[in-house]
Amino acid sequence: MATKIRILSVCGSGVVTSHMVANKLVEMFEDEGYSVDTDECNPSELDGYLMRGDYDFIAYSSPIGDPKGTPAFSAMGLITGLGEDEFKEEALGALRRAGK
């Protein structure tokens, strides 16, 4: 059975780019054996999402405030195609440190 993870995807409007990143993350981490749930928001909604949910990490394409202890990684590499492997390694490292 796949390990379940939750990811929060953040972009400027909380719509298009965050949805594109979320879809890419689902594909990327399902290939690694995870069952992935995602939520998408904009930076001003971040605190509310973090209060309501427990996320394994945040993928952001716009500057964000304090992630309240949740690992957060720039998702620009997922958008441009440059740095995807680095993003994946950082995120997998955070998941391993969390025991997942």
C-alpha cells in the first residue's frame, strides 16, 4: 500500500500555476510509490491552509510567508523544467526525515 502524503501548492493567484504544479507533483510522487493529496492556494491563504491541514511540504511559485515549520520548496523548476530533479530530491529528503 502506498504511503499517503499531503502537499500544498502555492502560486500568486492560487489557481492556474498552483494547479499545474499540483498535477505534476501527483505524477512525480505517485511514480515514487506515494498516494498524493494536494491543495492549492495563494500566498494570502497560506496561514489558513496551514491551520486547517497537516501538509508534508509546500511547493511554491510565489513568495510565501512563514511556513510554520512545514518544509517549503520553490517549485519554479517544475514550471520551467530546469531543476525538477533538485526539487524532487529536496522533497524526498523531507519525506524521509518525516519517516515517510
